[in-house]
Amino acid sequence: MTLRGGCLCGAVRYTLHDPAEGVVACHCSQCRRWSGHVWAAILPRSLYIRGEPKWYRASDIARRGF
């Protein structure tokens, strides 16, 4: 399975060739405020990113990229 996506403006694109396993969902107020709903993520073994995401430290244990 290949997953592809990116940001709305198209400056950053990603491709993932691994299966989307180990999905983690967060319901905290910060994730809900940021996304408008529950936030889900995976930690892929390999991920190709084209472009340069901007990262900031959202908490002691998390970074957010956009």
C-alpha cells in the first residue's frame, strides 16, 4: 500500500510505502483545537518528505509540523 498526501498549498508532499499500522488517536484539547476533531497519527518505518515542514514544540513530549 502506498499513501500520498501533503499540505493544502502543495509546498510539502509525503509518500509512505509501509502499511499504516499502529494508529494512535489523541483526544486532548490541544489536538482537538488544532485539528477540529480527534487527531490520528502513525510512526512509519520509512517516510519520504518533499519540501520543508516547519516544526514547533507543542508540549514536553510532542512536536507539531505544518
